[in-house]
Amino acid sequence: MGQRTAVYHQAQEWVHPVEAALSMSFTTLRGAQTLALSVHGLMGQRGPIPTEVVVHAARTHLQQAAQQATLEAARGGTGWSQEAALGAFLADVHRTLLGLSRIRPYWGGLGVEVAAAWFAEGRVAIAHAGNCRVFRLRGGEGAVQLTVDHSLLEDARRSGWPNWEQFAAKEYRNIVVRLLGMEYVPAPPPGTPEADGRAPAAEPRAAVPPWEMRSEAVLPGDVYLLGTSNLEPEAVRACLGAGAGTDAEADSEAALERMLARVVAALAEPPNEVACVAVREGRAGEVPQAGSAGERRGEGDQLPSPEERYAGMGLSADLGQYARIMQEG
């Protein structure tokens, strides 16, 4: 594979008094791994910004993964995988947000919708929670959505609930049932005594991770588009239908930027409320260059301490203390 390129469209930092949205990518200095993210954070009444928790965790986990992959390769093993790395990153963010809400009740309501893509070794692991979305462009096939929304509408439809169409109105379609930082307990299957209220559950249903994950091979020239819930599938497919991917797959960052600008211009929501990132897998012969789009960190950098990891977030020592407990336990 060659150089991997990422371009962005950022929302305003504050899209609502208690919300923030942004997109980003982090790439190791040698270009071996890239973690791309689109994040919509809910902040509760007060306290830390969940998107900042995501940013600091992303930097740390990507660096750890680069070190682990290097060590594994030196041993001749195949134990490292981007699926495991992405799962560990999401679990860290999830535990941190849950813990913050527990140690400081007035921080309640912290949560993150996220779309994430971890690129390495010719494959990509994709995960999402909430209504953040991931699309792929490959050849001339047009945009293919790789995620299914975690909305009240989709949850009812996938569960087979009767009359699920009643949730198709926009106000229901945008209600999310899964977030990082929120305990997710799947509803009982429809038609069962437990679901109908005719019998209590034999035992409490256990919470499960709120994200869904998949992985696939990445081909040279593939483009992955990640965005917040404002990145509407109808607009994306209209802009990037069959045959529309040719320009985006050209070997230039400018072509990727033009594609992203077309998509944002076609959305119903104001551009300042949309955050999205497009990542293009390089072709053979392209060389990664330091300083290209995204944040690049060397594999040899020192890992930050818990206190350093959350420095600059305007938080008390409680967060660093809590993060250290999470790392040790």
C-alpha cells in the first residue's frame, strides 16, 4: 500500500450548548496505521467534554498499537490485530465516561456517538455507536453504507417489533439507543413473555458493549467516509452514486477535498453542524509524508501518564486519579 490521505470538514466546536462534534485522524509517523474518527459528544449539565476524552484515548491507543505491532512482527507472530486495538480503544472510552458519571453525579449524561476506522496492514476495522455513519467508495460502485444506525427506528425494525414504521418520523429516527458512556442492555425479543410483560425475566439481562464492529480488506484507491448523524445516507448516495467515485480516487488530496465539499453542500443540515472525514488508501509507490492531513505521532514517543493524558481539559485531579485506577484495574 502507498500513502494514506485524510481530509476533513469540521463542525463548529460547539453545535449546541451541551453538544460538540468533530472529525479527525491520527497516523503513525511511518504511515503504517491510521485511526479515523467522527464523534458527536453529549456533555450533560457540566463537566469534561467527551470528545476530548476520545481524542486523548485515540492518541494513546494508536501509539500502543504501533508498538505492539512492531514487537509482534519482530517475533514473527501474528497476534496483533486492528480489531483488538479498536475494541480496546472503544472500551477505554466507554469505561472512562461511565466512571466519570459515577464519581461525579453532576457529570451525568456524558455520552459519545462515534464512527471509527482503524487502518493497518491492508485491512480496516470499522466500529460505530449511535447514528454516526461509515460509507465506502470502491471503483465505480458508488457509496455503500457499512453501518446501521443505532436509532429507535432501526432498533425497532431490526428487533422485529410490530408497527415499527411508527418510528420513521424524524424526531424518532434521531433518538439513539446506544452511546459510549451509556449502559446498553438489549431488549428481549418481541413476542416472548418477558417482552410482553407476561413474565419477569429469569435473570437480569446483562449490559453489552454499545458498539458494533466489522472488518474487511482495503484495496488501493478505496475511500472511506465517516461522519456524524447529519451525514445523511440519501445525500451521500445522491452525490456519490455509481461512477461518481472516479474523482475521489484520483491520486491527489485536492480530489478528495472536492468530493467531501460536494457531499457537505448537498446535506440538509447547515455545514457548521456537520463533521466528517474522508480517508483514501494509497496506491503502490506512494510514500507517506510527515505533515500531511491528520496528526502524526512517532512510534517511539513516550506514552503519557494518566495526568498528562487529560492535561489541558480543564479538569480537576479526580479525572487523572480515576484514569490511573482504570489503567491499573
